[in-house]
Amino acid sequence: MDSDAEPILEIEGLTKVYPGGLKALDDIGLTIRKGEIFALLGPNGAGKTTLIGAVCGLVRPSAGTIRAFGYDMHDDWRKARARIGLVPQELSTDMFEPVHRAVSYSRGLFGLPPDKTRIEEVLRSLSLWDKRNERIMALSGGMKRRVLIAKALAHEPDLLFLDEPTAGVDVELRREMWKQIDTMRARGVTIILTTHYIEEAEEMADRVGIIRNGKILMVDEKEAMMARLGRTEALIDLTEPLAELPPAMTRFPVTLGKDGMQICYRGGDGTGKGKAEVADLTKALVSCGIDYTGIDIHESSLEDIFVDLVGERA
Ligand SMILES: Nc1ncnc2c1ncn2[C@@H]1O[C@H](COP(=O)(O)OP(=O)(O)O)[C@@H](O)[C@H]1O
Ligand SMILES: [Mg+2]
């Protein structure tokens, strides 16, 4: 992602307290730049849908400011909203409508003139063309979700929110949606998706923000986040047991295990250089005349990081 690209969305001090006192968003600050795919990763109840709702004008913030495309969402809501697409988490409206009409109508909602070509293109790209005359309620869950995406794309948004786009869909459809998201990105659409699937953030995003209890715990480029928090573990099985580690090994973060038959490396914390260090380590072993039968190397994934931070499996 181009870190100098213009900011498309600027959120400052955003707080939402629901009636009853639950603080769903707590002083959120976030800047999204043109052209990026940003994944908001967090467990259920973290505040993801509330955050999207606030930006799309569906949830009234208790405090803070939101600027989209340079417009203040409080003062110039309509101007900004017309350029924002939302694929909501829940299927709701127009279940009785045929697919084609629902998608065309969505364009009109944003004050755009009808455009048959555009609608056909969107429906075809989502494999909905053959279903265009069917009522939404008659479609399978996966197809319904495609309709939601088609509706969001019908008005050619510059900024698209996908709220848990693949929750509850099968693996095949998930992969296809990822492809769709890639296609949209190629068209220059800026995408913010929420997910509680780490795999999805890892696969799709340029940047990842981790949210929990209404607070953003950290935001970073995906690779940088993994390197910053990442750690490498390597187990080296030796051909013959060692009584103790040779002095040449002491500069590495290693211990001797399995009755001297294994060297355990645990390092590279926050540097992203663990793998390179393990390579150095194996060279040092060879030059000490120590032979090994195999190396099992593991680098922590975004999932490990997420679990460490959030303290639970998503
Ligand atoms: N309309 C509402 N009224 C009161 N509490 C709500 C409302 N919507 C969501 N919440 C609460 O706000 C918190 C954040 O919810 P939500 O934004 O839906 O989280 P997520 O999308 O990350 O699962 C949750 O504790 C949820 O129960
Ligand atoms: Mg949600």
C-alpha cells in the first residue's frame, strides 16, 4: 500500500455509548488511505459493526469526529455517504424483491441515474445474472450474500465496507469472495472489512487493526505486525547427543533438550529476523562439527499474535 496516498477516512476520538451504558466504542482513532484493504479483526462483541455503523450513518456517535472524502460525516453526511458502499453483516430488507430490481433500486437510493449496463455487469460478475428474476428469499444463503454485495457495488462506491463478508459461508464461496474483493481493489476501491477469521485478514489485508472491547489495540501493516510481534521457533534434531552446548552456540537464544539430542531455538522476537538467525545457527553447528538430521521451524502467525493480544481464540 502507498503510505503517502490521500486519507479517505479519518476517525478521531470516536466513542459510542449505547442507551443502557454499554461503551461499544472507546476513543477510536483510525485513518484509512485510498486504495488499501484494511481488516478490522476482533472477536464477537468487539465493536466492529458499531464502528461501521457510525461511519455509514446508521449509529449516532456519542463523541468524536468522522471525515470521509474530506467531508464531515456530521455536517455533510449525504455527500460522503453517496460514495460509501456497505455490505451489512445481516440480511434484512427486500426479501420479496427480485434480485435485479433490488440491485437497481440500490443505485437510486444514492441519487444515481439507472444504468442497465452497470447492473448487468455487477450481476454477471457475481454469477447472479441467471437468478436476476428470482426473489431474494428463494435464494440460498450464499446467493443472498452475493445480492448484498451486488447492491453495495451498484452505486460504484469508492469506499466499501464489508461486515463479516464470509461469516457462515462455505470455504468455496469464501475463496470466491476473496477473489471478488481483489477485483474491486484492482478497480481502485478502498475496502474495509471486518472479520473474526484471522485467515481472512492474513489473506486479504494490507493493514490490520485489532479491536477488542471497543478499543483498537494496534494497527499496522500486516507484514510489519507479524514481524514486530512475531517469533521464530526451531527444533534441530542432532545425530549424536551433546553433553553441553559448545561455546560458539552461546550467542544464539538456544537451549539443549531431549537428553542432548535436540537444540531448541526461540528468538527473532519483534525483528522478523528469526529465520535468518536460524540459518546462521545451522552454519555455526556445521563449523563446530555437529551434525543434524532435521530442522522443524515455526514462525508465529497472525493467529498466534491475535490470540496473545486478545487472549482467546476468535
Ligand atoms: N443497538 C445496541 N444497543 C445496545 N448494545 C448494543 C447494540 N448493538 C451492539 N451492542 C453491543 O455493543 C457491543 C459491540 O457490538 P458490535 O459492534 O455488534 O460488535 P461486533 O460487530 O464486533 O461483534 C456488544 O457488546 C453488543 O452487545
Ligand atoms: Mg458485527
